[in-house]
Amino acid sequence: MERLWGRVLRASGRIGLCLAAAGTLALLCAGSASAANQREPALRTRAALLQRALQCPRRLHRGGRRNAVLLVHGTGTNPEDTWSWSYERALPAAGFTVCTVRLPDDALGDIQTASEYVVYAVRRMGSLTGRKVDVIGHSQGTLEPRWAIRWWPRSVRPRVDDYISLAGPHHGVVGADACVASGNCWPAVWQMASHSHFLAALNSVDETPGAISYTSIFSDTDELVQPSEPVPTAALRGASNVRVQDVCPGRPVHHVGELDDGVVWAVVIDALTHPGPAKVSRLPGDVCTRQLVPGETYQSAFNGNFALYSHAAEAFERHPGVRSEPPLRPYARGHG
């Protein structure tokens, strides 16, 4: 156990390094109209792989009173280590049906490929339920849904109601910049660097397109998603951007801690249970006393954090780096 814990601590440091106006209005409207009319990209990934990656309960069907929620995990992890000990338990207890998607290559490969899994998941869930889908992503898992919404404006964008970002590296992170500077980095980490072609394309024209309620939650004490000042990399133009420390000054919430923190949970539930995005003004007066996600204990939170970091440590060792950022797909070229 001590030996494994040492590996986790060393790898977590490595992970931190590697992750670690009318004219204007006319332009925006023209961009939005163009996106709505464009031909959507065909999915390159085999249908069987997309189907196996989506896990939903058998009771997912039409007639539900609430939207089903899709959970998307982050870099170097999987659905079990990210969600099974936190939101995958707490959301059903709160009355929500939950699906998860397993991104390929432990989410260390090309995010454009991983995004196809989210495209399929949203389409499938919407078809099964006859309702819109709410999407919650953590870390890199906030980017795949945005990419799907951006480039599939007819089949994905109208099917998403709430988009909730937990610790999203939306404008790049300093750790990824350092990794890229070394000349050998994982494909997904290349794409999370602040000057990547991927992020330039993703953030072009409109960061929050469509009639979707966007909420982005982040923490000043997140050791991986930085910078948080002067302009937080996790903030999105057009979203309800919620800094944990603006709600509860001095509250320490680290990167994985957003998965078990009680204040983050309160913001998420506010977004899911009200029209529009989250509003801090609606949070209960005692929100800062809520330490954990409902049903969590300090032991289960520790175990969940340990399992996630352990898997990430092994994944980063198992998958090789590459010498350059994956090229943009044809549909995104000219935007990055």
C-alpha cells in the first residue's frame, strides 16, 4: 500500500505538470446560422464501440419527469473511478436517472475522437427518453460535450438542456503548457494547452452556443486547472460562472475534490432543478456548512480520490506520448 501510495503521489505531481456592437452581433448571428445549417460530421468511430461505452440503467425510457443526466469523466480516468463513489450514487438518490460514458484510451487520446462518444450518448439518451439530456463533465470531460455541441448543431445541441462543467480547462492550463514545452506529451494534453488549435476551434465564434443553460464551477485552489486569476481558465463567456470561494470564502477544494464537495453539489443541484443555469442567490443559507455530497463519508471520499489518482497514475504510464498536437478534423479547420 505504501509503495502504491508513493506512486500515486509521484504521478499526481506529473499529472499536475501535464494537465496540471452591431457588427459584432451580426458576426455572431452569421456564425450561429452557419453552424445550424452546416452538414454534420459523420462519426468515424465504429458503432459497436460507441454502444458499449454508454452505460444506462434499464429503466431509462420515455415518461420520466426529469431529464436523464450524462456523466463524462476526465483525463486518465474512467467512469467507475470518477463517478461511482459520488454523483453516480447521489444523483439517483435525488431522483435523477444517470448514464455514464467511457472515453477511449483513458481519455488520453485525441479529444475529437472521444467527443464522438458523447455525440452518440446524447443522441441515444434523447431518443430513449424523448426528453433533453443534462450533461455534467469533470476536468477534460467538460470539453467533449462542448465539442459535440459546437460541431453537431442539429443532432446534439437541441438535445442538451443543462451543461454543467466541474473544473473545466476551457482555455488551457499551465500544466499542459509545460508538458507541451517538453516536446513529448499525450494527445489530449496537447489539446488542453492554452495555445492549442483544438481550444482555438472550440472557443471560436461562441463559447456557449444554443439554447442551453451553461454553468461552470471552479475553485481557486484547484491544483491542476490554473490560472484562476485574473481571468479563470474555467470561466465561459455566456455561462453562469461560479467560483467556490465566492460562495464560501477560504474554502479549499482541490481538483478531484470538486467531485465530493458539498458546495459544488449544491450548485449542480440548483442548475438541474431550475430553469436556466445555476444562481448563487438561490443557494441555501447554510450551504457553506455542507462538506460532502449527500451520502458521502470522509472515508468514502478518501477511497474515491485514491482510486481515481491510482488509475490516472497507471494510465499516464501505460499510454505513450506524441510529438505534436493531433490535427484538427476537416470540419473544424479554419477555426483553430
